[in-house]
Amino acid sequence: MPAVDKLLLEEALQDSPQTRSLLSVFEEDAGTLTDYTNQLLQAMQRVYGAQNEMCLATQQLSKQLLAYEKQNFALGKGDEEVISTLHYFSKVVDELNVLHTELAKQLADTMVLPIIQFREKDLTEVSTLKDLFGLASNEHDLSMAKYSRLPKKKENEKVKTDVVKEVAATRRKQHLSSLQYYCALNALQYRKRVAMMEPMIGFAHGQINFFKKGAEMFSQNMNSFLSSVADMVQSIQVELEAEAEKMQVSQQELVSVDESVYTPDSDVAAPQINRNLIQKAGYLNLRRGIILQAESRKENEEWISAINNISRQIYLTDNPEAVAIKLNQTALQAVTPITSFGKKQESSCPRYYLVSPDRCHQKAKSSVPGVLMLCGGAPALGVREGAVEEKVRKWPQNLRNLELENDKIVPKAAARVPDADELIAPGTPIQFDIVLPATEFLDQNRGSRRINPFGETEDETFPEAEDSLLQQMFIVRFLGSMAVKTDNTTEVIYEAMRQVLAARAIHNIFRTTESHLLVTSQTLRLIDPQTQVTRANFELTSITQFAAHQENKRLVGFVVRTSESTGGEALSTYVFESNSEGEKICYAINLGKEIIEVQKDPEALAQLMLSIPLTNDGKYVLLNDQPDDNDGSPSENRGAESEA
């Protein structure tokens, strides 16, 4: 294995800028590792969730195969062979279910658990030690600030002694915390390699055991490869243990030093000053913005010498150290007080200032395209911006005329209001939820789109989604559906709304399922917002009635006519609660039906699309530029409710 980068524990006490810079690199690496570990854990949890779903699916399949015998088919003669075959398949599926269950347990123990332990133990430890190191560093900085403010002319020995002790104590505390922090960061460089490979070893072993027991599909080469990886992990573990022991010994040696190393200006009696420095790194305390203060007399003199030598630009010579020694032998005035040094260098050295630039704000300009293109392969229609704006201004009037347009399709006026029994048969059952496959066992951390493990995509099931001239999405909550007797009047929708809401109140059913209702020029789809799975799909041609509630503007319903296996037709009413006005959904359905009627006539289709307000990209219907408030009244200007 390549050598592992490490922080030198010997440099923890000095805490030089170079050490801090190197420490920031290790901290950045630890932060990147934390982000990657979280993403890796989500991916592994998704695999584990899919395996759990497979266990439940095979168990349900086995039970369903056995249930064939208990169906009591009216024409069940000769089913004995089918029943015996299904019994055999059920046994095979049961054995497969045992293998899937064992695999799920192995994935949980050998893949998901190690990465969780690495995140909760190692990464959390590094984060905690980082916080402790930051607190100790802040305490040391505060004590140093006290020390730097001690008066130099009238010294109080007792006060100075107390402050010096405080500085020594905080510096010792900072040293201890930095040693622990450095050790944890060094160990993390070993552990992260193990943490990345250990879960994948567990994953591969689980899959190999699964396929070996099922069909002996894996070869010995894979086993030898995994064995070599396991040996490598074991060798890293041995190196880690040896390195941890070495760091422990080194830490004890570094801690057992003389207390004078924690005391500032400990060599005040006879400091060894190097006046030939051409570079120096360390810290200077900032005093009321223009005066800098060193920690000790030695540091003060060396800083002055270094700055003086740098200002002479002797670092550009071939041998800077020799030039510095020669110049300091003949120019001892270079280490005179800073005032005279400043006067001497004022005429020969350039002045530099640190300037904080002002922030600039640039306002982005927005532009409206001059031509709007219809989606779905429709002909390009050149529309002037003024024409689009005129249609948008006329749009509220178009929406207010929605009832008049609906009147043309579904007349509201009738000779008499039908009785409830004429609309819906008494005792008709009500369905309060749309039945879906078992998906609640899928992992909560997976992505918003559902991935089909067999390679098929959802777009292949509904190819019309991309080619549709109309794509408008609404947020709705399904309230209930029930069979009805007629679709000749919208009164059947109002009666279904009344019965559904009354049944929910009687039975204390208040939970609703939120969905995305996608209206296209061909279909009406009810989509799960979390998994993007289509809950229900209705052809627009099968929707015979649709209406919004006359008082509660957010209630909307429609009647669907479907064919039965017996040759007859069935009518069902679906009731929803929308986040927006139900009339908007009715308008979208009505528009889709109009597109179906004129889609074979290009000229009529072009005229229809020109009469529809669109967004700037020309792709979506702009239902209302003034969305409704809670009471259904228009409020602030806004664009389309949603985009498909």
C-alpha cells in the first residue's frame, strides 16, 4: 500500500502557520470524506431496501400461487395438473425467499452496518476533537491577548505572574487537544481505506453466497480475489495498530516536556537572536490597527531584522544568507526602533496597503423570446411579443368564460334536478384510496424517481408525455370514487361529492393521499409525487363529465366511462381536492378535448394554440396570471401553477 500522509505530532506545540495550513488540508479531506460517506450510505441503504422488497414480493408470490387451489373456479375441471405445478413453483419460490431473506440480513450486517459505524464513530470523533481544539485555541488566544496588554513601564509582578500562568495553562491545554486531534486525523487516513472496502467485501460475499446456493454461478477466481482483498484489509489493520501504538508513545513523550515550553518569553535573560533572517513565519499581535506586537523581545528583534532584510530585496541575490550577514555587520542600525527604521526606509521602499474592495452587484437583464415554439413536434408559430402580452391580459376573461364554454359541452340547465337515487344507486360502496403495489418498504433515502431494476423506463409506458401539445400539472388530494348510474348531467358529480364528504365525516376518515394530476392532450394521469409511479391513467376520450363544486372552489370531479369484460360499460365518479381552483383543472381537461377534436386539422389546431396564453418558452399553458387566495379570489401576480 502507498504511504499514508500524516501530521507531525512534534509540530503541534509550535502551531506554526505551515502546520495550520497542513492541518486545513487534513480537515478539508475529512469534510470531503464525510460528504462522500453519507452519499455512499444512502446508496447502500437503497440496495438493502430493494432486497427487503424482494423478500416481501417472493413471499407474497408464494402465497398467491397456493391460493389458486382455493379459488373454487366454476370451470375448474382439469386444474389438478395446474395446481400441482403451482405447488411446485410455490416451493421453489419459498426456497428462493429463504435465500433472499438471508441475503438481506447479510447486507444489513456486512454492508450497511460497517459504514454506519464508521460514520458514527470515526467521523464523529474527528468532528468532536475539532471542536475541542477550536475551543482550546480560542482560550489560548484570549490569554495571549491579556498577556500582550500588560503594561511595560509599571509592571505588577503579581498580575504578570498570574497572566503568565494562565497563558501556560491554556497553551498546555491547546497542546493536548491538538495532539489528540492530530492523532485522530492521522488514524482517519488508515480507517477511511478500510471503511470504503469493508462494506463492499460484505456485499460481494453476500451475493456470492446467494448465487452459489441458487445456481453455483460464481467461480473460484472471485473467491481468491476477495481473499486477497481481505488480506490487504488485514494488513492495513495491522499497520494501523502499530501506528496507533507509536503515536501513543510519541504523544506521551511530547507531553512530558519541561513546563517552560508553554511559557512565553521564557528566555528573556539571554535570548539567542538571529539577525540574519531573510524569511520568518509566526504570529504578531495587532494593536488599535497600525502597531504590531511580538510575543517576546527575541521575536520582536527577529521580526524587525527579517522585515529590514526583505525590504532591501537581498532575497533576490545568489546567496541571500551571506549578504544578510555582511550587511548586518556594517549596518547595525537596521535593528533600531521601528520609528527610525520607518524613516530610513520611507524614501527607498514602496508602500503597500491591504485594501478591501467593494462588492459589485450586477443586475441581470431578462429577455422575452420573440418566437414561441409549440412542443410535441407541432409547427412553429411566429408570435409577436405584443400579441402574447395581449393574450395574457385577456386570460382572466377567458377563465371567467370557462363556465360558458363548459355549458356548450355539458349543459347545466335541465328541466328538473334528478333525485339522488336516479344518479347513484343507494348503498353504493365508496373507495377512499387508490390501491397501489407495496412500496412503503422502499428506502426513504432513495431518489425522487423510481428506478426499474429490469431496465425499462417509465417514459416507455407513456410515450405520449413528451409528444403532447398540452402538459399541465396540478397538486390534488384524492377524496374518493364511486360507481354512478348516469353521466348525462353534472349533478351526478355534485351528488358524488356530497356522499364522499359525508361518508368521510361519518367514518372519521380525514387522511388523504396527495398526488400530481397531469393533464395532457391525450390522457389524465395521477402520479405519486415521491416515486413518480403512475397511480391511475385515464384517456381524455373516456372522461364524459367534469365540474368544480359551486361553493367550495377547490373541489373538482369527473366521470369516467370504461368497458367491462361482459361487454357493457361502467361509470365511475372521482372526487379530488385541489390546491388551486377546480375550474382550472376543468379548463385544462376541456382544452385537451378540444385539441383531440382539431388535431387532424393543422389550421384549426394552429388557431386553437394561438388563442392559448403560454409561458415565455411556449411550452406550457398559462392558466392564470393572478392565482387565487384561500377563498378563491385573485391575489398577487404569479405565473403558471406548475410545469409538467
